[in-house]
Amino acid sequence: MAAGRPGFSFQYKGLFPAIEEAARVSFVHRWKLQGMVDDVPCAACMGARLRDDAAAVRFHGHTLDQISRWPLGAALDFSRGCG
């Protein structure tokens, strides 16, 4: 071991995995941390998870994200009516 170097190593994997680990370890930690972790849609794509070029695509006035959220029957009827 070289002088000035610690005798151990530590790898930080990010805040979310650390919170998940703390929640698994203790119910009290899980309860306290519950308000810190929530599913929030991205402000840029509003949860569509599409790149800008894909989000710009429209089929008869509907976006890919809108169509993908429809029930399958509605999406099938829509796709049949586009042809």
C-alpha cells in the first residue's frame, strides 16, 4: 500500500440504489425515505420516453406515445382505418 492511500476502496453506485438498500434494511428507514422517492414523468418528454425526432411523428394527428397508451382494440381499429 502506498503512503497516503486508504486501505480500503468504496464504490458509490448512486443515490437511488443507496435509498433502496436502506429501505430493505429497516422498516423505519423505508418509512422515512418513502417521500423522497417517487415516479415523476420527465419534464422534457412528459413520460413518453421518446427522442425529439420520434416524438415529432404524427399519425392522423396522434403521437406515437398517445397511440401506445390506447387499449389494444382502439389501436388496432386506428391502424386499420389508416390504410
